[in-house]
Amino acid sequence: MNPHWQKSSYCSEGDSCVHISTSHGTIHLTESADPHGVILDARPPAFSALLAVLKKESPRV
């Protein structure tokens, strides 16, 4: 698998970024500090649930 990673639009420059890629109905997440290290794979419903929790828990700026 050679995914095309896209950096989060909320990421500033540095090593604390989330990268996302998709393939065959699966969403892949990794961090910019080690993009070839641990990759979290999620199906769309699970990814949507993760985003809902993150949006609910994140502080408003």
C-alpha cells in the first residue's frame, strides 16, 4: 500500500500533525512525526464517530 497522505488543515508547521488517506472504503490515519510508523485504519462509520467525539471534547477557541 502506497497511500497519498493529506495533512490536516488545522495543522501548523511542525511534527504534531495528523495525516489521512483513504483506500477501498477504509480511512487511514497517522502522525507526521512518524508517517510510516503506526497507522490507524477505520471504516467510515467508526471514523465519523471518532470525529463526533473529538468535536464534542475539543475546547472552543
